[in-house]
Amino acid sequence: MVSISPTSSTGASSPSPVARSSNVYHIFAGKLFDSHSRKLVPKQAITIDRDSGTILKVQDVADFWAESERRRLADNGVAEEIVDLMHLTVLPGFVDAHVHMFLHAYKETSWNDQLTKESLAERTLRAGAHARKTLMAGFTTVRDLGTEGAEDADIALRKCLAVLPDAEGPIIPGPRYYCSSRAIVSTGSYGPKSSLFPSQNVVEGVTGAEAADGVEGCIRAVRRQIGTGADWIKIYADYRVRSRMSDVSPSTAWTSTALFTNAELRAMIDTAHAHGVKVAAHTNTPGVIEQLLDLGVDSIEHGSDLFLSDAHGTRAGATLIEKWASLRGTTVWVPTLAVVYTLGQQGLHDTAAWERTRRSFEKVLQVGGAAGAGPGREGIRIACGGDTGAFPHGENGLEMVLMRRLGAEWGVVLGWATLGGWECVRGMEWEGERGEARVRSVEEGQGLQGAKARGKSNLERGCRLARFGRAGRAIWSA
């Protein structure tokens, strides 16, 4: 016996009451995006374990119906539930590989004021609301790269978002959540900076990240953060150390320079890897990028100056891209186009930053082999991550819009936002043979309305989405 729960293009109905003796349910998709082939596959039936949310099988709808009679006889007429999304394109949940759940849009409140004028309780409550917005935007997994002054509150947020043993669901709705605690900087390089005492990078006990110096100090910081429960270690490998020069020399203030010696970087990366923890590095400058590639960092965030202008030598920039591409996918690039674009539009960022970022991304598309990159293959692997938080949570999809606008093919972009994102954020325990097993587990998916789901214009206009949860029930549409 099969009970079909239809959803319409104007909304989504709840499943009709059926006897749920079966421990699986099925989703019929008009088209299904395959993140491996990066193609839309028509008329697919997805079978999901009701309890774990694990995808058990994906097959043609015709094959499903061919097996239906055999299942009916074997199950003695037990009802099976079908969620009918044949009018939709179904996508895997998106991954945002660079968020800050404890920040909200800078156009609302500056970074400095958020850290120094909003209490930890307020920022934590906001983070819970941001998690829900992120999920409802179709992003079912995120990597949070620093609480930015909210101490270790991301560890508790992760617990609240997880389905704990013997629990029916999470305390609050949100995506699968990878966190990195406080991030690591060198002394004097980060904020918030006191206006009364220039030598202090702390205001009323609040620091934006944990300062560490020297090999032993850096190892100690990594160990402490892993002991706290961090899934990732985040290092600010370069930054605007001389930001206090802004009054007299803005160009100096906006220039990023290295924060750590090679020995310090090596110590942090090697220590984290020894504990089975990956390392993400904030960096923009070519010299530091190359240094990090040589040290085997797992992801590079930003990288705006990866390809510099003619005045700096275009051949040198192309050579660095080619070197990165030759490393066979050991380091993922998260270009964070969205934050540079948004803050530039709002006048909150270096006006030339977007031009540098755009040029670097386009050059990687040209010579970096990014479209065909993957673990163990040549080319620069890319994951979608917008640095969401500096601009509103829920607008995470802007990163994909900008990638498409700058020339990346739609299927490639969706691949970066799904499988590519998962391959980036997953723990080291998922690498190697286990990672290649293609074990697919979902708790959320999404349906995309309209025949032109692959088009750039749909992403820019905003797409009609219908969510379905673990029970197969449509829980939201807009």
C-alpha cells in the first residue's frame, strides 16, 4: 500500500494520515541534482530511513513502481509514505563553509560594537536565530570559523543543534554545525582595540580571538581549543596589523602582513593534524598563501590577492595558481566572494578589494582547473562559503550567485555548494577510503520550483523552495 502526500506549486500539504509501520519513506523528485556528476537526473525516487535520516536508495521512479508490488506482498500491505515532488527539482542540502553565527550584518551594527556593546547572552540568542534562518535558506551544514569575541559559546550551540542520544530532535532547529572556537591570532594584530589605551587589544575583557606567540605558545593555543571541543582550528595567518595607522595612512592600515613565522604555522598545523583536526587559515597575500600550501593547511579563506595586477607580475600570480592546482586537492579554497562584494557595496571595505577578488577568482577558473578538481585530482578545489554573518544570515546563497556571475558553470557551482562543501568541512576521520565510500546521510533537503532551476537568473531572483524534514513532511514553502 502506498500513500502519496502531494505538494503544490503554491504551498505544501501535510502527508495524509497513514499507518506508519514502515520505517522508510520515499521522495519522488521531478529532477534530482547529482553532486558527483553535477547533472540533473529526471524522475528519481529517494528512499530514506525514517529514524536516522539516511538515504538508503536512489532509483528511477519507474524502477520504484516495478518494485512496489513485491514490497506490498512482502510487507503484507504495510503502508509506505511518498512525498510527491515531481513538480520540483530536488537538491542536496547546501553547505556554507565559512559562517560566523555569533555575528550579524555590519550594516546593522559594526563588528566592534557587536563585541563591546552586546552581551554574550544576546549574541548567543542571536546565534540560535541565525541557525534557523540558515537552515530555512537551504543550508543544512555550516562551518563556523570563529565566535569573534563570544568565547567558546559555539560549543554549546553545537550541542543545541545536534540530535543527542535518546532525544527526538534538536533543542533548536538549524544546520549540522562544525565549529572552531575562538580562532588564533598573534599579539597586537586583532581587535577590539581600546581607544584609550592603544597598546591594548581587549575591551572590558573581550578579545576577538586568542593571541598566541612563539612555537610553544602556538602549540598550547591549539591544544587548548581542541580540548575545548573545536572541530576545526582557525588561524589568522595574515591580517591588518597596522590598522591604527588609518588616521594618517589608510593604505598602510589596510595592508595585510604575516602574523606568524613559518615555524609557528608549522607547529599549529602539525599539532592539529596530530589530533585529527583540520586547519583553516585566513589569508590574502600570495607569500603567505604559498607558505600555507607548503605546510599542508586544509583550507584557505579569502585569498583576494591570489592573482595580483600587472604591476606585481601576472606570471608570478599564475604560477602560484598552477602550483596550487598541482597539489591534487590537498588544500581547499573558500574565496568568500559574498562578503567582499557586500561590504564593498556598503562602503565598509577597501574599494579595490572586490576588483582584486574578482580577478583572482576568474584567473583560477581560467588556469586553476577548478571545475574538475576534487580530492586526489589536479586543480584547485573550491567550496562555497560567504563569510556569512558580516552580511545577513539567510542570504548565504549570494556566494553561489557571484560565482555564477563571474563565469563558473551552474552545475559546477552547485557541486561546490554541496559535495565540495562537505568534502571541505568534514572531519579527518571521513578522509581516505571512508570518505570515498559515498555514505550519504541527510536530515534536510530542498525542492527548487520551476523548469529553469539551472539558470543563473533563478539564483539571482530568488527561488521558490519547499523543505522536507526527516518525517517527509513539507515544513515550509515561500
